[in-house]
Amino acid sequence: MKNRFLFLITLLLALAIFLPACGGGTPAPTPTPTEPPGDPVAGKVAFDKTCIACHGTDLKGMPNLGKDLTTSEFVKGRTNPQMVDFLKVGRPASDPLNTQGVDMPPKGGNPALTENDLLNIVAYVRIKQVK
Ligand code: HEC
């Protein structure tokens, strides 16, 4: 009788230990969606056509025009999709976040830029950022 009781306890313990290990069909965690990377080489071409006038060849910004993008905390603090959204609207002088009183035009004033062009430009700006 006593042995049987011990056997039952052992069996229950074994079940308690091994059953959770089976996972019980827990679904695998969904992978975090990775950000679309963009192509910095194509981005440079597009940047040099549109953004260079105000942000300069070195991306450090022309006096009283574009801001320095190489040290921009604004750029650092945003994801690629957030950056693309920003570029679509720009930052008018009336925007409270505007620091220079000069317009950053939507798409840098080039409406022909596609969503993908903007993503490529963001990739280019990122490789030019000082860490
Ligand atoms: C006509 C001039 C002009 C052009 C062209 C232009 N920008 Fe700007 N950009 C500005 C100005 C001015 C500001 C800063 C506004 C302010 O004072 O907050 C700015 C700000 C920015 C910022 C925010 C920086 C920060 O730290 O707040 C980013 C990013 C940026 N521009 C990217 C671009 C990109 C990419 C392009 C090309 C698609 C572009 N700009 C084209 C004038 C321009």
C-alpha cells in the first residue's frame, strides 16, 4: 500500500516536470518585423538631386538653409518609416519644432520622389551620421 502511494507521487512529479517541457503546442513567438533597410547608393543619387542644395554635399547643412543631418538627434531618434513620413511633409517655418524659421519643404520640394526613393535617402543619411 505504502509503495503504491510512493509510486503515484513519483508518477505525478514526473508528469509535472515533463509535461510543460512538451510545450503544450505553445505557438512560436512571432518574429519582430524588421525595418525596411533602403538602398544608400540609390539614396545618394536622389539626395544629390534634391536635398543637397540645403543640406550640403557633406550633409552638414548650408548656413540658414538645411540643418546638419550628420549629428541630427531627430534622425537618430526615428525609425525608417517615421523618417519617410517626416520627409513627405517636411517642416514648415510655422511648425513649433522648426528651429531656423526656414521651411523644410515636403519631399525637399521634389514631388517626384517616391516612397522608395525617400527610404533610400534615409538609408544614405544614416550611413553619413556620426555615431
Ligand atoms: C529648400 C531647402 C531644403 C531642402 C531642399 C531640403 N531640406 Fe531638409 N530641412 C530644411 C530646413 C530649413 C530644415 C530645418 C527646419 C528647422 O529649422 O527645424 C530641414 C530639416 C531637415 C531634417 C530634420 C533635421 C533635424 O535635426 O531636425 C531632415 C531629416 C531633413 N531636413 C532631411 C532632408 C532631406 C532628406 C531632403 C531631401 C529629400 C531635404 N531635407 C531637403 C531645408 C531643406
